[in-house]
Amino acid sequence: MGSLVAPVTVHEHRRAERADGPATVLAIGTANPANCVTQLDYADFYCRVTNSEHLAGIKDKLDTLCVSASGSEKRFFHHTEEMINAHPEFLDRATPSLDARLQIAAAAHGLDGNIDAKELAPLAANNVKKCLSDALTPLGLDGGEWNDLFWAVHPGSPLILDHIESALQLKPGKLAASRRVLREYGNMLGSTLIFVLDEQRRRMEEEGDGAEWGVILGFGPGFTIETMVLHAPDHDSRKKN
């Protein structure tokens, strides 16, 4: 009788699928839907496609939220005005529309409105140092100056960026990549960080930021702070140039 082979554990199976050492970013790709509406025009667009132009005060409220409070200049949508006109069920909550939405992948950007940024911003700021310490200490990088790092912070709102910047006493410009992506594209949920990373890479190449180590900060449900340490592999070559 042959010997029995010990079953492979889940941990062993997952370990065999993973490479040793740190992950390497080989390329960064970004894309947006073709339909772009400026924040200045969004209130008119929304009222027109939802047939709510007759409702008193809604346009003024939207203008205040979009232009004054959002921190972004544009909104990108998968769905177009023509698409919405062709699917009136999208505007009627009593009418089934899931099949049509799935067929055209009309996934709206944004959250469901149950999260208050005014509450999350100080929560993130009060806990960010602990999260950074947990991520940086194993690499021997804890205890340094935060401004010695380069930063890719998820720009959920201007308020969160302001609180993170203040809590870490970051110099002006350290979160410039995050602020530019928020201004140009708004909050695109998780994919926003890829845009920020690409913008930070561009700035480091063009402006010669000498930082060798950096951090990605993402914010998720729960409320959670996701932290990833970054290393610029071409740091030495950029210093010589």
C-alpha cells in the first residue's frame, strides 16, 4: 500500500501562489468614461435628465454642493443623457431596472450618502499616525520625518486631505497629487488612488522629488484606513541626475 500524501493546508496553497519579496508596480493605467459634466453645469444636467426643474430650491442646493463644497471641477459618467432618456425606468424607483443597468454597466460614482465626511475626517486624522507606525516600523522607517516621504492619499474630500495634512504637519505640496486628482476627476472610489499614484509618479519625474520611500493611504467602510508602503526603485538614479 502506498503512503498517504498529507493534505495541503489553505495557508500552504496560498503561500505557493505568492511571490517572495515586495510587489513591484510595472505600469499604471488610468481611464475615465467619455461623458464629462462640469460641476458648474451639473445642477442643470441633473434637473434636466430627472425632470425635476420644477422643484423649488433643488438647483440652488446642488450648485452649493457641487461648486462650493466638493473640491472637484468635473464629473465623469458611464451613462449619458441619451441613455437615461432611453431608459425611463432608471428614474422610477418603483420600476425594475437592474437588468438594464447591468447590461450597460451604468455604475454611478460616489457613496450612498450615509457617510458624513465631517465625522470621518477627524477620525482618520486621529488614527493615521498609528496606522503609519504599524506599516513603517517593520521596515525600520518609523520615527522619521513625515515630509521625507512621498504621499498618495485617497482624496475622498478636501476635508479629509486637510485633516491628514494637519495631523502629520505636511508641507504645502505634499498632497498636491491628491488635490489635483480630486479637482480634475472627483472621488472615483477605489480607482481614485491609481490616478493619484500616476499623478505622483509624473510629479516625481518632472519635478525631481528626491523621496525614496512613500505611503499610499486609502479609506474604506468600517471605518478603515488601508496603508501601503512604497519604494521608488529609481531613487538613486534620480539623485544623480
